[in-house]
Amino acid sequence: TLGGSSLWARLPRGLDARDVARAALDRGVVIEPGDVHFLRPDPPRDVMRLGFAAIATDRIAPGIARLAEAIRAVG
């Protein structure tokens, strides 16, 4: 079965998940900014959702390394 497995992560203080998502995409990694999942008027911008159910196991660690690069670039 595909889909359904993900985890939430909070970014370092002051980072916006939408900026990180753009930087990650430039590195071939797709993340989902988490603010779209909140109904409140001012959702947190420092959370992201990482899906991994449809990712081959051997691609997860390199993807996390690229995500870390993106976070450092934005931060």
C-alpha cells in the first residue's frame, strides 16, 4: 500500500517552511509546509510534513541530507 506514512518536524526558530520547501525542491526533495493543515488564522510557519511511504528506503537518508542542506541555506 502506498501513502499514509509521514512525520511532522519543527524547523529552527525563525525559519519559514515555505522558504525551506523551495530550497529543498531546488535540491530534488519535496516537503510540505505544514501551515496549510491548520485552521487558525495565523498558523505556524515553522512546521513541515515529511512523507516517506512512497520513497525507496535507500533514498531516504540522502534526501534528509539534502533537506539539511536546504535548511542551512535558508537559515
